[in-house]
Amino acid sequence: MKIVYAMALLPATLALEMFRVNYPASRGQNSTTVNEYPCGGFNHPQAPTKVKARQEFEMQVPRAPGQIDVFYRSAHDLPDRWEPVGGYLVLTGADFVGFRVDFHRKVQKNAKGVVMARFIDANNPTESDWQYQCVDVSHGDDVKNASAGGPRVGMVIVGLALAGLVIRL
């Protein structure tokens, strides 16, 4: 009876040693592949979760102190083109960390992408011990269309250049 009880506690103990994105749900987690870049061994896309332009994320951290880095890659980007979208320092013993990721100006509306979260243990910062999680996401109409800002900026620059030419004449 005692052996069964001890074995029942073993998975819970292992789960506390792994970094996990709880919300929105990650692709998955495996204790033997959690250190594999970029998605902890879960490198095949899954059905995306629709997220807001300013989305709350909740992550389970295995220990403190540590650092969580959050990156984003659009479905149209190259496989290794990760844009930083946030970070968090875990200074004290916290099991769960929640923070908001702002996707404005990083994504286009109605786009799909991947959020990668990385946990680095401050007491053991070797790259082979970093832990990874990925979340497949889609964006709605609440994000600004990144391409919409481009032409307006260009027109302002051209207008200022023309105004400068007029003044010199």
C-alpha cells in the first residue's frame, strides 16, 4: 500500500520540476523533451487558440529565481525568426506567474502564429537546461494591422522632405 501511494506522488513531484504554460494551453509537455528548442519537443503546429491583442498568460514555474522570456513568430516568418514580446523575472518562490503580452504592432489582424516561452533557472543557466513551451495562436480584429501604419509613415516623411525643399527654395 505504501509503495502505491509513493508512486502516485511521483508524477506530481516531476510536474513541479517542469516549466509549463497553463493559459492559453500549450502544445504539450514531456519531461524528456522539455529542454528541446524551440517548443520542448512539440514542434508540430496544432489548432490555434484565439488570443486578444493584450493577452493574459499564466505559467507554472519549477523554481526561483529564474527568468521567463516570451517570443512570437508569425506563421509567415522563417522558422528561426522569433520576435521578443515580453519577459518576467521570478525572484521569489512562486508556483504560478501571470502577466500580459501585448501583441499590438507585432502582428497583423486575422493572422496565425506561435508564442514560445522559455524558462531559465538562475541557479543553473546553462543553455541545455533551459525549458521551452509553445502555444499556437490566432489573432482577430482587435490588433492593429501592421501594414496599415507603413504608408502613412512614408507619406509623413515625404511631406516633410517636400516642405524642406520648399523652404530652401
